[in-house]
Amino acid sequence: MKKKLHKITLGLLLIGIGANAQPVITSTGVNPQVGDSYLTQNTTFSSPTLPNIAGANMVWNFSNLINKGTANMFSFISPVGLPFADSLPLSNLAINHGGSSPNKDISFFEISSSKWGWAGHYKYDSASHFSHFERTNPTHFEMVYPMGFNQIATQAHQDYNSYNNNGNFSSNTSTDYDTLAGVGYGTLQLPTATFNNVLCVKKSSDASYWFVTNGIHFPLLKLQFNFVDSSGVIIDSSWHASYFAGTATQSSTNDIKISEGSNTFSINPNPTTNMATLSLTNEVSNANIKLTNLTGQIISEKQNQSGDHFNLDISEQ
């Protein structure tokens, strides 16, 4: 019997590029949840102008983005019990930016059926040195729902900021405005995968564009204009790009889930008829490993594994 040749789509999800229906982004399709973890990859992309991104049935080709540094993990946690959480009653989700320093650099969010809103942020430069605390009311737009092509949402909000400058505390309150606009839809090509039915959303609050699709609870691509300081002086007048590099979550039971689209592993040979070798960037110990595609289908699974190289039998897939 002739064996089937299996193609494992490492870094490229093979989805045909054709006419896209106008996507309508929903809260269930895009909002992150407690326990989600996503990898984002910074790139060397730098341009004083944006490529053409607005319009219907677009093909955005960012497949040649070059990675800069290692991927960053964003892990969503509950805000309950965190410092300043009582000052942000609408917050029901948080991100720890502190890495190995837990609860020292936290962003808070409001997640609901109508919006993904940024509620506030605090940071400690050290275990005892408070740096700053920011909050806003109402929470400013990260995304609103439903959101579609040529749709615009806007609101005003009050920002409160408190800073510690070498023991000298200062605060200010200001009024700001959010505007989100669905400026394009189509197919997005990334180094890791190709996605159809993607909506491009222009965000005025942080001078960025988010590319989102239902089913991935994180922006697929962010185009961000560089920071402008409080006096309005442009530090670097260029656009930069970071992209969704997959999911990589590890639970307290030491289960590891690695998704196609993550740049934390490689598979060889590819394609193959039955066997392939999975190589991880970092070693794991006593881990249960699941290799899945972007739809969640399990390609291969191994229990109680240690090391960074594993032989996979995909002959039944």
C-alpha cells in the first residue's frame, strides 16, 4: 500500500488566498481570557511610511519579516488580589510584564461582550520602589464589538497618572479620545502562517494598526508608530512591526502545548511519510507535549518527556 506523504505546516498554514467575506470581529472570537498565553515576535521592520493596508479583499504580505530578539510571552491572569486592583473595579483581566518579578509590572483590562478595554497599569522599579500608576475611565479601546470594515467607534475618557521621581510624587488628570476604525480586510501572510478573513483596525490611542481574526485571541500583527514624548517631539518617525508567533502555555501540572505558528520549535524532515523530529528551543522536564495546529487539532502527543528533541510518529494523522 502506498504511504501518504504528510506535510506538517511549520511556519506556514496553507490556506488558499481567494475572495474574503467581510469579517465581523466578535468578543468571543478575539477577547483573551484568564489562562491564555501568546507569543509575540518583534522584528527588524522599520519604515517611515506604511505599505498600502486600507481597502477591501486585500493581501497583506508580511511573510518576509525578520525576527529581532526572542519572542515575548504575554500571559493573561486574574487581577484579583493584585496591587491597585481595588482602584480598577471594571478590570477582570491582567497581564504580568514583569517576567521573573511577579506583580511588579501589571496592565489591567476590562473584557466584555462589547469591548476589550485598557483599564490601567502600575510598575515598581524594584521590590519597594514605586514607579508609576495609570488608570482611565471609561477603559480605553483596545477593541470594540462587533467591529467590521468601514465601521468607526469613538469615545472620550479621563486619564489619571501618578509618578514617583526619586521620591517626588506628581500626578495629573487629562481628557483623551479613542477612535477605532476598520480600514481593511483580507488575507494576512506572516512568517508563521497565512490567515484569511482578517480585519485591519486603526487605533488612534496608541498610533497603531491591529490585524485581528476570529478564533485567535490576540492581534495577529501590530504596526506601531514609535513613541512621541509628552512635549510632542518625535523620537523616531518610523513604523515597527510585531506579530503573533503562536501559543505556548505551561500549566502547574507541567503540561506543555505548542501550536503550529510558534517559532519556539522546528520539525524535520518536512514533508515526511511517518516520522519527524521535534526540536525545542528550551529543554523541558517531565512534560506532556502536544503538537497542535492553529485549529486545535492534535498532530502528535507524548507524555512525561524530558529534553529538547523528540521523535514524532504522525503516520496515523
